Amino acid sequence: MKLKDNLKGNIEIMEFLEAVKRCRGDVLFQTTEGDSLNLKSQLSEYIFLASALTNDIIQRGEIIIENPADLDYIEKFVD
């Protein structure tokens, strides 16, 4: 089962990424263009950070959680 949700505006990005690291399953960021970044991957994390700092990609994309139990870790960051 997958859960999809949008990130809230004005989140603390580093705190969010620390929460993602605690998740047991994959946490993906999917852009409106259909690209997916696995935020458990360091390379994808760097791409996400660079994109988040330069435009409003965070508000337009979706977070996909592979393991529903992981919502406990990131629920304060999503709508």
C-alpha cells in the first residue's frame, strides 16, 4: 500500500530529511513532470535539496510513502 501526500509549505527541510532516514520503507518525492526521487538515497537527497533551494518544487510535488507505518515519522511535514 502506498500513501501519497503533498509537503506543507515552509517546512524545515533538514528535519524532514532526518525523519525520512528513520523510515523503514522507501519515501519518494514525485515531481509534477513524473520524475521520482527516492529520498533514502543520498544522491536523490542532494538533488532534492538543490531543487528545493532554487524553486518551488516542494509545493508542487508529492511524497509517496511505501510503508504506511512510516507516516508516523513524517506526518507533521505533509498535508
